[in-house]
Amino acid sequence: MIQFIPFIDWLAALTSITLLIVLWRAADIGQLEAAVLGAWFATAAGVQVFSDSFLATRVALALQTVLAVYLIIRWRMSG
């Protein structure tokens, strides 16, 4: 299957990791929350990379997108 935009699946992951770093450096999230959100990110990214199942990668992409949206809202509310 040809993708319309190559690597679009990684946009949510890039957004998530960038916002995690920004919020961590700005001290807007605590250590426990950063650990939970980091584990969420690592788990979803790991499934996206290492899973052979189409369904598993789509669920991981959905989780990564939810995380990115949460972090965007969190960032906008803190600024």
C-alpha cells in the first residue's frame, strides 16, 4: 500500500517526544508524571517499531496520537 505522505505515522511520536522535553525543561511536569508519560511514549513507540501486527501498530499510533494531543493541550494551558 502506498502512503500519501511517507513517515506520517511518526509525526505523533516526534510531537510527543518534543513536547515531553519542552515540558520537562520548563518544569511544568513532575518526575512521576514524566516517568509515566515517558513509559507511555516508549511503549507505544516500541510497539510501532517492533510489532509485525497491523492492528498493534495502529493501536500504538492511536495511543501516540492521544499522548501528543494531551501534551499539546497541557503545553497550551501552561503557557
